[in-house]
Amino acid sequence: MSTFNVPTKNEVSQKNQEIFNQLEKGLGFVPNLYATMAYSENALSNFLNFSNSKTSFSVKEKEVINLAVSQVNQCEYCLAAHTAIGKMNGFSDSEVIELRQGKASFDSKLESLAKLSKNIAENRGATDTVIVNSFFNAGYTKENLVDAITLVGEITITNYLHKTTEVPVDFPQAEALV
């Protein structure tokens, strides 16, 4: 049971109220996990700046990382959110399930990214050399490797925040893996 209530706009700082307004304009609502970050004066803006920063990956590739890592970390909130976002970015239900498992039989390049992301998260960065070499052989670069590790860190922040706070999930529940 959560010991954290999701703060309302009136319960956060003026700075965070402005961010809430921007999120409501862009997304139509303030996701509970973002609202929870607003307990801190700076965490929400810092995280949004981090998550919206440039990367060498496409939006779809970022979702590959988000889904694989959120599954490793068993984050109910992020699995729900990134299942919805993954579908918005063109992944089918079955593809989302595969990505969560660290696979992508439908695309060999994405498969190497999914395996890498899963392996980084499972091994806390002590990534298997064979998997790294497979990632490079699929056409990814050293820049991509550094960006993948950065994105693993980004999604891990939200995974850990939800696992600690257990705020209510405000996205459709992700299908359970069999």
C-alpha cells in the first residue's frame, strides 16, 4: 500500500504548477508518477529535461529500451505507460510483449537493442560481451551504446520511484507475461 498521495497542482510549488500546466496542455493530464516527482522542487523539471534531451535513438527505439528495462525491474506503472506509448508509436500487442521479454523477432536490429537493454538492466551494467558485439554487428555505434546506457538509467529512475512510492497507475494495465 502506498504511503504517498499524488499531489494536486495546488499542493506543489509555483514552478511545478507551471510544469503541470504544460503537461496538461501536451498530454491532456499529469501522470501520477510525474506529479509525485513534484514533491521535489527540482526533480520533475530535471527529469523532464533529461527525458526530453537529444539521443541517437528514434522514439521507437527508446520504447524498446523502456519496455525491456521496465520488465526487468518489474515496474507495473512504467510497463503500463510504455505499453501505451509503444502502441502509439506503432508496435502491436504481440511486439510489445516480445520487447518486454528482451526480444524482437519482427526486427533483427531492434532485437539486438532489446537484448542489450535487458542485459544491461539484469546485470547492473556488467553487460555480456557477446550481446554488445551483436549490438554493434546489427549496425549500432559506440554513440548508440552510450545513449542506450543513459536511457536505461532514465527509465530506471521512474521504475524505482514507482516501486518505492507505489502511486496509483493511471494508464491501462499492461498484459501479464505468461
